[in-house]
Amino acid sequence: MMKSTLTKLSAVALTLGLVTGCATTDQLTQMQADITKAQETADAAMASANSAGSAASAAERKASAAMSAANVAQASADECAEKCERMMQKSMAK
């Protein structure tokens, strides 16, 4: 009798485990929707990152052009200062 009761309890426990352990179709559909949403979010993040990278590259090009212009202006200012210094030396020598 004890063996029979144990067998019945085991069968009930196994059935309950299988019923509660298996995912339903609704759960699988929800999981697929969550996966799709996560993929869309990842794709949007990648697009934003690519856009930010493009903007950073454009900013770097502009900064490089500004630095070149500043270097040219500095060279011109140095040349002018040198000419002024020579003129001052000439006028002081007279």
C-alpha cells in the first residue's frame, strides 16, 4: 500500500512539474516580443552611436581647419612683429 501511494504521489508531482515547468504559447509569444523590442533598441542605439561618430569626425575636421588657420595667423603675426622690431631698431639707431 505504501508503494502504491508513493507511486501515485510521484505521478502527481511529475504532472504538476511538467504543467508548471513548461512555457505556454502566450509566454513564448511575449518572450519573442521582448526579444524583438530589445533588438530594436539595440539597433537604435547603434544608429545613434554611428551618428555621434560621424558628428565627432566632422567636428575633428573643423577643429583641424581652425588650428591650421590659427597657425597661419600666428606666423603672420610673428612676421609682422619681427618687421616692427627691425623698424624700431633702425629708428633707434638714427
